[in-house]
Amino acid sequence: MSDSLSSRAAKIELLLLDVDGVLTDGSILYGAEEELKRFHVRDGSGLKFWRESGKRAAIVSGRSSPAVLRRAAELGISPVMQGRSEKLPAFWDLLGGTGLSSDRICAVGDDLPDVPVLRRCGVAIAVADACAEAKAAADFVTTAPGGRGAVREAIEWLMKLQGTWDAVVQRHQ
């Protein structure tokens, strides 16, 4: 682990997540009147641990779905930017809205629209089944695929670098 990566990780205040292919496995299920999404419970608990450590999370997604709003509300994620197929302008909007600099953001992505953000944030993470370009832009690639615990793995990795993971483990023993 390079000192540079450790020092960059220490600065991270906000986790910026894509949805389809990161928080979900990328499948899109249609019911009679709604779009359904399946989220992994350990990703949710990881986000809870992240927030309990005083950190924030946000979502930027190219698609729009009420299911994303519901899950974000359950997990206390804000802001939620949906229908933003161009992720870089959404990233700039996030910086303006939060007052954070780009080096305070860790982005997690899986596909080409995520790459411009992955290249400009403080720490970049790609899920195991991300496209080659996203993996090449990442500082860390999870072993878990999107929607199958990759966000939890990313959070544990980041919190270990920040020295906050052991406190989470202690609280749950």
C-alpha cells in the first residue's frame, strides 16, 4: 500500500455510489407497473457503519427509479442524483452542493459513464465485474461483483485505511 494512497484515503469524507452494477447486480426487473431492484443487505450495513463513523454517502445514477429513492432514504443517503447519464456534471454539482473538494470523495463505479468521475475523485473503486476501463481507473477493485457485497467490501477497505474499521468491529462483539 503506497503512502500516497493511504494519505488520499485518510481525506475521504463522502462515498459516491453508482446504482446499477454497483449497488445492484445490474439487472433491471420490470413488474406490471414498476421497476424492481435488488439490493444486498451487507451493502446496506456497510453504509450504516460508514455513516456511523461520521461520513456521508451520495448516489449518482444514469437511470431513475423510486426503488433507489426508497433504499437511499432507508440508509440516510443524500443527495440522490438520478437520471444523470453524464456523471461528470453530476460530480461537479455534488462538489458545489456539499462544499467538498474532489480529493474528499471516493467514487465506486462499474462502467464507462463512471470513468470520468473515477479519474477525478480522491480514491476510485471499481467492482469486480466492472468494465476494463473502470478497473484501470481504480485504486482498488473489489473481489465481490456489483450488487453482491462489493459496496460493503469497498467500505471495509476504506475504513481500514482510515483506521476506523476496528471500532466498528468492537461495537459488534
